[in-house]
Amino acid sequence: MAFKQLVFSGVQPTGNLHLGNYLGAIVKFVELQKHFECIYCVVDLHAITTWQDPEELPKAIREVTAAFIACGIDPKKHIVFNQSQVAEHAELAWVFNCVARMGWLNRMTQFKEKAGKDRENVSVGLFAYPTLMAADILVYRATHVPVGEDQKQHLELSRDIAQKFNNDYSASIAKHGFGDAFFPQPEPLIQGPATRVMSLRDGSKKMSKSDASDYSRINLTDDADTIAQKIRKAKTDPEPLPSEEKGLETRPEADNLVGIYAALKDTTKADVLREFGGAQFSTFKSSLVDLSVAKLGPIGGEMKRLVADPAYIDAVLADGSNRAREIAAKTMLSVKDIIGLVRR
Ligand code: TYM
């Protein structure tokens, strides 16, 4: 069966949005608007899989929404909303909890990393997190999902869940007029030179909202001086930059900074090395500061302006939620019919 092309993605409202979120995901969200209908979600139900301060959570939800808009997402042409306002996400997640297998979830590396040695003490929600993620995507029967490299395994699980649902209920799916598949196989879109932006302090660690050191990441709200300081302090090695990509293979910090530069400039690492091959890091870092400030400065400024007007942000989320709910409710009614749940 052919599915209507639709883009869905989500960002958690936890901590500071950083350059990894921007280059790995949000830049792609903006680009995809030109060619697809898009739904972008602030995944607040995912955020509460670890405890969130009720005083801070609404601010974080509004800040991610502001970031979407400040980066260039158009909430009128596309849909921007927060997950908890569309109950069908949680409802379909329950169905998927009954479709997904324990063994599948046990293999999720992100859960293993986050739970660590404290496995017995983390929330059930943290374990079931990927089934909610599958529900986010599939409640809209979305076909394309732009994400960073770290979400690849979750996307594969979403595909497995879609397939198992289609198989388990194949006769009923056909009987209700949906042909041989009710859910599409959502395709991950993981492309470009910055699908995994690394910490500025340690090239072997992902740039992350939860890193204790603020110097490990560039936040979207950092001012020009802070950005400059963080880049100047970023870990490097003593060699000049190589002229070819092969020369980056054993130099994770250099590779990371070149990838960031390439992504910010919308070009390739090879192109960046053609320009900077043989240069010292001090020269390259100065250019990287200028480029970063030019790209991120206006976004940070616009975010600050937007979060100062929470009524506007809340109106965007209410409108987006209403439009999202219409699509999600329709999917849920069909899911109930397919499963055999009696409904009004
Ligand atoms: P989250 O909130 O951790 O991150 C949001 C997006 O940013 C990407 N990302 C990165 N990309 C490159 N380098 C990095 N260092 C980096 N850090 C984060 C993430 O890959 C992601 O695309 N589970 C998701 C949110 C989610 C979702 C969904 C995504 C919930 N439901 C449905 C897609 C579809 C998450 O925690 O992302």
C-alpha cells in the first residue's frame, strides 16, 4: 500500500538545546518543510521518564517550541505542538507495549546507557520509552523521520513494531479496507556531516544536554562571547589540519570541529579541508567562531524574544495540538477497529 509522505520528528524539553540538536535534527526539520508536510513535536511525555521539576518543565517546553520557530519552522504551514496535548500518543503507545517484545526493548543501547547500574531503580517509562516514540511517529502514519545518529536504533524498533502490527492483524487490516499494511515503515533520515556531534571536551563522547560541563556543548541561547570562549577552549591535538578526510580518521576532536564547520556552512568536510588543510587550529577556530556566531547569534536572540511571550507560544501549541489530534484520533479509531475493541 502507498502511504502519503509525511515527516514527523520530536525533541525532548530537558535541559539546554545545543548544537548537536540543531545540526543533527532541527536544521533538517527546517529544510524538509520545503518538500513535505511536517509535524514537529515537543515530546514532554518522554521528558518525564526521568523526574522533571514542575516549575521548570513548562519553561523547557516553551523554549523548545521557541527554538523550532526561531530556527525557521513555520507553525502555520506545518504542525508544531507538545505531545501531552494529544492523548492518542499515549493510547497507541499502550497498544505498542502489547506488540513489542521484551527482548527487543532489552537490546536498546540508550536504555542501557541511561539506566547504567541502576536498572532496578529507573522508571518503567524509561524502559518503554521507544514504544512511545514508535507511537509518536505511527499515530500520524508518518513515512520520514529526521533524527541524529543516536536515534537510529529506536527508529529500527519503530519499523519492527509497525511490521509486527501489520503481520499480527493482517486479516483484520485487509477486512477493514487497509490492504496489506496499516502502518508504513518509517524511514530514518540521518544525513550530512553532523549526524553525531561530539562533546567539545572529549571527542569520544556525544554532545549532550545532560553533560555536567557546559563547556562540552554550545547552547542555542549562548551569546557571542560564550560561543567564542567554548570554541577556543575546545579540545584539539597539536597537529595542523589535514588536507583530506582520511587524515581525520584517528583524530576525533579535529573530525568533530570540521564536521561542525561543514554542517554550519552547508558543505562537506572535504570542502572544509580544501580550505583549511595545513592550517593551525588557532586559525581554523577563529573562522569557526565567526561562522558559529553568525549562524547561532540570531537564533538565540529570536528565542529570547519568543520565550518572553508565553501566550504566543501557548497559542501555537494549542493550534498545533488541535490539528495533530484530528489526524491522530482518526488513526486510533482505525486501530481499535483493527484490534477488535468495541467503540462508539
Ligand atoms: P533528543 O531530544 O535527545 O534529541 C533531539 C534530536 O537531536 C538529535 N541529537 C543529536 N544529533 C547529533 N549530534 C548530537 N550530539 C545529538 N544529540 C541529540 C537527536 O538524534 C534527535 O533527533 N527520542 C528522541 C525524541 C523523540 C523522537 C520521537 C524523535 C521522541 N519521539 C519520534 C523522532 C521521532 C530524543 O530523545 O531526542
